Amino acid sequence: MAQLTINESVGDFTHIVKLDYTDLQAIGTGNTKTILTLPAGSAVDLVGVVNSIDIAGSSSLVIDVGYSGTATAFINQWDVDAATVGLPVFNTGSDFVQTAGNTTVKGGSLPVKAVSASTAVQIKVTDAALASITAGQIVIGFRVINLGRF
């Protein structure tokens, strides 16, 4: 995972993960991989995904982002190959509830998924033709609030 500089982390996201098509193939269809660890005392208030380089060679690539026991907590069933390059998707998982196209957070307030112990964030890859992908890259951004660091 790329670590943001102080200047970068002042903006929208504190953590980003870039995965190209070979990374997705290495994870394998139906499998999960840890892409981030939420430190103790932290919480998430924004998760976004974008297809930064068009996926080529698949028509069924789906991504979920969540944690153990709730694979779709942050991003639920994102259809990567159907996504428009450069058009991000935010907070579609079960920890965020979608209403009328606007994000409404469970309980009515951010952040979600406050953790008292380190918690692995995972990506799940599903694609019937994963080995056929020949190009593409996705970027997943997280805004993590970490009061545990103080």
C-alpha cells in the first residue's frame, strides 16, 4: 500500500491502495486479501473506488471491500469492468446505507467501523474470466480517523 505524504493526507484520503490487473489475478476469484489494517482507536468515514485504467478482457469483474465477517461493509458488488474510467463510487457497503442516490450513514453520523483493536480491511475479487484480463488498474481510497495515535 502506498503511504501518503503529509501534504497528500491533508486532502480527501489518508490511505490509498492501487491494484493493477496482475494484482487482482494474484488474489484469485472468490478470494480475499488484506489491503489495509485499521489501527486500534481508529474509524473509517469515507471509502471510494475508481477504475483508473480501463479493465480489458473481462465482463464480470466484481469487487467487494470490507472486513472479516462483513466482506461488503465499505464497497458492495462494484462492477469494475462496467465502471466508467475516472468516475468514482463511494460508500456503497453495508456500513453505509444508500438512500435516493445519497449516502446516509447508519446511525446518522460518521465515522463507521470504529475499532478498539487492529482490524484487517480486505478486498474480495470475483470474476469468472479473471485470467483473461490483460489491462486495468483500480484505486481504493480510505479516510481513516485515528485517535489512537494520540
